[in-house]
Amino acid sequence: MPLHTKVDESARDAELEINPIYFREKTCEIPRYRLPEHGVLPRTALQVVRDELILDGNARLNLATFVTTWMEPEAELLMAECAPKNMIDKDEYPQTAELERRCVNILSNLWNAPAGSQATGCSTTGSSEACMLGGMALLWRWRARRQAAGLDAAKPNLVMGSNVQVCWEKFCRYWQVEPRYVPMVPGRLHLRGAEAAAKCDENTIGVVAILGSTMDGSYEPVLEISQALDQVQAEHGCDIPVHVDGASGGFVAPFLHPDLEWDFRVPRVASINTSGHKYGLVYPGVGWVIWRTPDALPEDLIFKVNYLGGEMPTFALNFSRPGAQVAAQYYNFLRLGSQGYQHVQQTCQDIALYLSGEIAKMGQFELFTDGSDLPVFAFKLRDDITTYSVFDLSERLRQRGWQVPAYTFPADMTDTSVMRIVIRNGFSMDLASLLLDDIRLQLRILEHHPQTQPPPEIQQMRQSFKH
Ligand SMILES: Cc1ncc(COP(=O)(O)O)c(C=O)c1O
């Protein structure tokens, strides 16, 4: 969450301006930064808050986010009914706990956990928490192995591509693990086996493989990375586990790329996370993490909560958490089934491939990806186009309501500026055609009105898109 600072109230309007027709009183003062002395009627509060929110973007036109922006009314009804339930109260809401258990089992099967392996997992607030838990299990296991062998356990490191999502940087900083990033280079925009293996040593707690990359939607080759680590083990004796960050791909690959070996079919994959609130098709905040076997999850990370007169093992960073998202995840599993998920993800992919193909045909752009892994693609302007930038185009599209982010790639490609489009359930072929019309129109305008570069502080703001 952003950190907010206490406002100097003398410097800004300290009161909210309220439309007088909302009040029966002649005037009503609502302080902006202090708790009002008196309340208002529910309808008034609703209207005031709605008015505050009208400048938020239209979620359906947000092509930046991976997170679900549309669910059908029945799912919304179920979520509203479950809003009061706290996921941690397993004893009070045993059926919500049961739905969570079923979801973990459904995902274990979807990710090919070996029969009898007793794959173990839980729901989380999203992939960030799930990655944190996955990383902690790697760290605890590595430390226990080192200590049992009487070896130094002070300098753990984690190997990953520089294209990882910020949650892995957080994991490393919060748990004092050295992040070993493999930089992106032109022609290799994500981690590959040889580069991962070259960074590993006896202090490596694990390698993170991403399915697919937040930067461009491409899948990292989990099998190739795992085979390179087999080689490391054969040569140096280090047995290094892989965690697959399937924040998006965990719900895409099983339906669109069923023959791709990226999951528990690969013996070195110890754990996998996904976001139920991305291609799992649930509103934010639910994620999942599953370990191949119970011993991949060290016992001393587990806490017990009351459950039907007994105790239920839990692993989480926070305590209270809404139960509605878990019920909605189970709703989606029932409602769609395997065929339904396949149909939804295939439709997204068809639209992504159509859009990327049309954008490539325009002539001004070069594609990095086309949406054939995740239904997500990234592209840049041709190098010889210098009179406007992807940031100018992104801003112009924003004026029409489209949110298409422009950003620079991470190390070592920070001088490459790209745009990325994420296609999610609810974005139709019709909307895609309208977006293409708007891109063509804005390009014509930009070509006739060369842009001057804004001052550095404005350029910085244009980079403010967060992955
Ligand atoms: C690869 C990857 N990992 C982790 C995350 C964090 O996921 P969440 O937003 O569910 O916490 C994201 C978010 O985009 C992601 O793309």
C-alpha cells in the first residue's frame, strides 16, 4: 500500500465541497482529513463517496492490469453474501474452509501434482503473499539443510530474471536474501536455463521461473531451467529447487498449453503460486500457493487455528482476510469447468493475437511478443521514429479512456520503452476494433504534431506505471 503522510491542513482546502442538494441542513461541513463530528444519511454518504470516485479510470478499459475487472452478476451476488465472512475463522465458517480445501485440490490436480504426493497449499491475498510464502519455505529448507550439515547459513541468495515482479525484490529485502538477477538483453527478455545455472552456488535457496513474465507475457522455460539445474547438481552436488511464479500463467497454461511441462510434472518444481484474481477470474484479492509434498513446507512455518473443536494448520502473513474471494473462486470452478476456462482463455488469446497482428501491420511498431503465451503482448516504436514516443501515445489514448501503459524495461534494457496490452475476460473483439481505430487516429495526429520532450520531472511521472 502507498505510504501516506499527514497533510498540512492550512495548505489545502480542509473541507470537502458538497453539493447542497444532498443536505436538508442549509450547510454541512465535512472535514477532508478529520473524522466529522456528526454522520450523514446513508444515501448522502454513498453519493459523496461516488462523486469522489468519478475520476477513477474505467476498469473495463484498463489494459494495464492483469487483475479481474468483470464478473457476472451471480458471482457478485455471492461475493456480497460472503462479505462478512473472515477466512481465518475456520471454526465459525467451516464450509468456507471446505471450499478453500476443494480449490487447493482442484489446483493440485490442474498442476499435475503426482498421485499420492499429498501436495499441500493454501489461499492468500494474492500472488505477492503467495510468493512470499513460497520464498520463505525455500529459505527455511535451505537453512535447515545447511545447519544440519554444520555449514554456514548466513548468505542465502535467490536466482531470477531481472523481469521478476517487485514482490520478489520485496521478499529478498525483507528476508535478507541476496537477489541474483539475470539481466534482460535484446533477444532474451527472460530467464533461460544456462544463465540461471551460471548464477547458482551452494548458497542458492532456489530459482524463480515465471509463467509468464509481467513485462511481456512470455513464459520462462521451466523445464529447460530445471534441466540446467540437474546439470549443476551433477557437477557440484547442489540440489536447487524451482519455484514457479505462475501469477498469470497458472490459470492459462493448463487450458491453452496443456502439453507444456512447467508444473509438478517437472520433478525439480517444489512449489507454484498463482493469482485467483488474475486469470482465475475472481475480483481482487485471492491467490494460491501449492507445495509438491508436505515436507517442501517446513513444519515450523505452520501455525494452528481452531477448527471444529480441533486445530487446522495455516500458513499466512496476515490474519483476518475476506472469505468472499475464495467462495467466488469455487463458484468459477463450478460455473466454468475445464471447458469454460479453456473457452474464456482461448477467446482472450484470439483477441490478443488479432490485436498484436493488426498493430504489427500498422508499420510504426515492432512486437516483442504477440500474445501466444499469456494473452498479453509488448511492443515498441521503430527506432527511426523520434518525433513522438510511446509515452505520448499512451497519454493520448488515456484521453479517450483507454489505459495502455508505457514503461521502460528493467536491467539491462532500461533504454527500451515499450507499451503492453493485457487482454482479460470481458474485453471483446468489438472493443479491440475500437482500440485499433483510436491507435490509428492518434498516430496520425502525433505524426502531424511532433511532440517536444517534457521536462525531466514530467518524464518521471510518465514512468509511474507499476507492474
Ligand atoms: C509474475 C507476477 N508475480 C507476482 C505478481 C504479484 O501478484 P499480485 O498482484 O496477485 O500480488 C504479479 C502481478 O502482476 C506478477 O505478474
